[in-house]
Amino acid sequence: MGRVEALKEDPVTHAAVSHPGRSSLFARLFPVLLVLALAGAAVWMALGDSLPSPAPVRLRPHLPDPAVLRETPLAVQIHLAAALGAFMLGLAQFALPKGTGLHRTLGWTWVLLIGAAAVSSLFIRYLNHGAFSLIHILSAWTLVVLPMAVYAVRRGDIRTHRNRMTGLFIGGLLIAGVLAVAPGRLMWRLFLGD
Ligand code: HEM
């Protein structure tokens, strides 16, 4: 039986994948987001001295200075481009119909982008004096779960595919993205402070 047939025959997964209601999606994601936000806060506190001190923090929103970006290492530039691209594309994937040719094309592009974000992050270690930091667990997790999510859809397991991809978007992109604007880090300096 082909993959597309399997998709059509399973009324539960078909309904969930083809037309996920906005409210049900939100209801599903909210507890996950809450737990991850709490876990993120716990990790943040556990990091202690390995991150720049949050004080004194002076919020000063401003347009990004291109010179600051130019001065950052190549790995960071690649990482940022891939992560922001994956973020935008991920939002589009959630909104667009699933199972179409466009979904597959955008999906493979997303896989490349999030993969590039994870791999490039392995070369960014200056925040922890040249060593891996706790956030690198997200990178390793992404590199393990990403092929699993692709493999799931290749064998017609849409539910697992959807859960793994959603987990990667929230657990990887959103959490890492939120942590990336912490005071002292590049995104903070680019947009919010000194
Ligand atoms: C929109 C999403 C993301 C943004 C805006 C972002 C931004 C950044 C930036 C600018 C850096 C350079 C260090 C600095 O801030 O000064 C960085 C480092 C890093 N990023 Fe991301 N990133 C995102 C997503 C991801 C993802 C998806 C992963 C992993 C799968 C990841 C893992 C890391 C790691 C491990 C570091 C090194 C942090 C450290 O050594 O403490 N990031 N990120």
C-alpha cells in the first residue's frame, strides 16, 4: 500500500494532518510550551556563571547595526541565517495544507535549514569559553530527531512525523530562539541593548 493511500485511509491521522483546527493546535501546544518555558528557565538558572550576567540590563530597542553582524564569526552568520529561515518556513508549514507537493518541497528545505542551524551551532562555543554549553543538547537532540521525523513520514506514520516536527520547531527553534535574545548575546546586542 502506498504512502498516500495510507494517508487517506486513516481517518484520525488524515483529519489531524489535513485540517488541524487553530484552537486544537493551540490546546495541544500550550502545555508543551509551558513545560519547555519552565525547563528553559531552570536551565538558564543552572547555567549560572557560564552566561553573561543579566545585570545591569538596559533595554534600548534599536535597528540592527550591520557592522555588528559583519564582525561575528562565519559559523554564527550561517547559524543565524539558517535558524531564522527555518523559523519563517516552519510557520508557513504549520499554516499551509499538509501532504501536498509544496509541503514536501518546503519540508525538505526546512530539514536542510534546521540541520544547518544545528550543525553550525556545534562550531559556536565562545559563550562557554570554548566548551559546549547546555544549549548544545538541543543541537544533538535536533540531529537525532530530525532523521527520525523524516523516516516516520517515509513509512507513512504521519502522527509520529507531525509530533516530531512540531517538537523540533518548539523544542529546538522556539526555545533556542528565546534564549538567543538573552542580555549579552548577539540578538540582544543587535536589537535590544548595548
Ligand atoms: C530563531 C532561532 C535561533 C536564533 C535567533 C539563534 C541565534 C543564535 C545566535 C545569534 C548565536 C550566537 C551566540 C550569541 O548569541 O552570541 C547562537 C548560538 C547557539 N545556538 Fe542558536 N539560534 C536559533 C536557533 C537555534 C537552534 C534551532 C539550535 C539548535 C538546534 C541552536 C543552538 C545554538 C547553540 C548550541 C549555540 C551556542 C550557545 C552557547 O554556546 O551557549 N540555535 N544562536
